[in-house]
Amino acid sequence: MAGTGERARHWQYAELPGVDLLRARYIRKTFVRHTHEHFVIAAIADGVEVFHHGGGDVYAGAGTLALVNPETPHTGRAGVPEGWRYGAVYPSPEVVAEIAAETTAIRGTPGFVQPVLDDPYAVGLVHQVLRAADEGNALAADTLLRVAVTRLLRLNGGALPQREVRTAGARIAARAREALEQRMAEPPTLEALARDLGTGPFALLRAFREAYGMPPHTWLTDARVRRARRLLDAGTAPAEAAAEVGFTDQPHLNRHFSRIVGVPPGAYQRERKNVQDTAHGLHLPSDVWQNRQRRQT
């Protein structure tokens, strides 16, 4: 992103297990339709982000939060020429459920009701979480995260509807997803996949869109990036991860990874290694660590 005015850091803090962290400024960045396994709590500091959610575009400006539940298809782009700057935390469903059970009256699987919430105070809390994680202040980071999630659930929380596979179309879509997961590196054509499932291509396309909010080829790209993340977390080199999940080469992985995760796979993996080194007691001298942090931000 050098020379573009854009910058991003996607990282983890060992003392906040189950939570990803992001600090970014984007101008021309476009996030393609994708999902997350975790919640998205994005606190907009400047500018405007536009993201497609549900049936249309929604706008999140300074002082608001973009809130996306797990497995919910969405996009992302700038809503003004100067782009948008934000900080985000991505707590796992388990982390949010634990907080909800202790601090709210929500029964069932907790989630957010509206995708945008105007709450400058909560925006400040999210940025304080990121600052505390940066400074290695575990007590503050954990406390502020719990306070922020509790506040957001009380202001904009509810029980998520349970998805049940009942219709024939939903069952076919689930079987198609399973087949694509098994054949990720060499997927079949839509026609071949439909034939294997005993249906027609357009019937399968409609059923898959209804079940997962995107067509099979878009879902497959998203799934490939997810699997690549797990491989990178385990130490697999980006080029090897690209081949294993079915991308033509590393540049293809780089492009799709950046359009979903927000940073290139190499930068993503370096941050993961820093967390692992810290967890294993491989602490760097403070001046070396600070210089590395400056380069990465």
C-alpha cells in the first residue's frame, strides 16, 4: 500500500484469545462480497464506509460503528473521495456469547440487530482496545473489549434466528457446499455440480444464493481465503497455501486475500508469527520491537 495513502495492520494480541484486530485507512480499497467466522465491530474514525448488507447499501460515517454478524455476506468501499479510517475488533462467536451470558438478558445466539450504530462513545472504546493491545496492556484491553461488546449488545443486540435446512433447495445447497469444500483445489463446473446433485444449473444457483447469500463461485473464493488463513496461521508459506486451496499462483492469492482480509497474506502471516514468538517467550529488545512495529504500521 506504499505510496497510495492507504495503510492497514491486521493482527492478534496473545492476551485476547479469539479476537482479531485491525487498524486501517483505505481510499480506493474495495472489499468483495465475503463473510467472516467472527463478528465485525468496526469503529469509524474519519470518512465514510459503504457496505452492502442485507438488501442494499448502508453507510457508516465518523462516530458510528459497522456491525456484521458471523457468516453474513457483505462488501466494503469508500463512501467519500477521501476514503475512511477505522479500527476494528473481530471477536469470535464464543467470546461474544460468553459476554452476553454474563451481562445481558439475550436468550439464544447473540448478535447485532442493525448493521450501523451511531455511538461515538463505543467508537472510542474500540479504539482504546486497540491502543491497549498495542501497548501490551492486557488488563485494559480485555476490560475495554468486554465493556464495548456489552454496550453494543445492550443498545443493538438480540437473538440471531436459527437457520434450519428444511427445503429441498436448502438441502441441495448444503450438499453443493460440501462438494465444493471437498474439491476446493479443482472444483467442477456449475453444470457438472448440478448434474451430480440431480438438479439444473439455474436451480442450483438460485438455491445456493438463497442459502448463502452469494453464488457458488463467490462463496468458493471466500472459502479458499478462509482455508488459506488457517494454513498461514500454521506456518505454510503463501505460495504453498495458494496452490493448496486452488488459486492459480501467489499473486491470485494476494489479490483475493487483500480484498477480503484487508492486508496481503505475507503481512498477515508476519503478524501471526510475532504473536507466536511472544507467546513462546521469544521477546525482542524493546528498541527492535518498536522499530518493527513502526515498519508494519
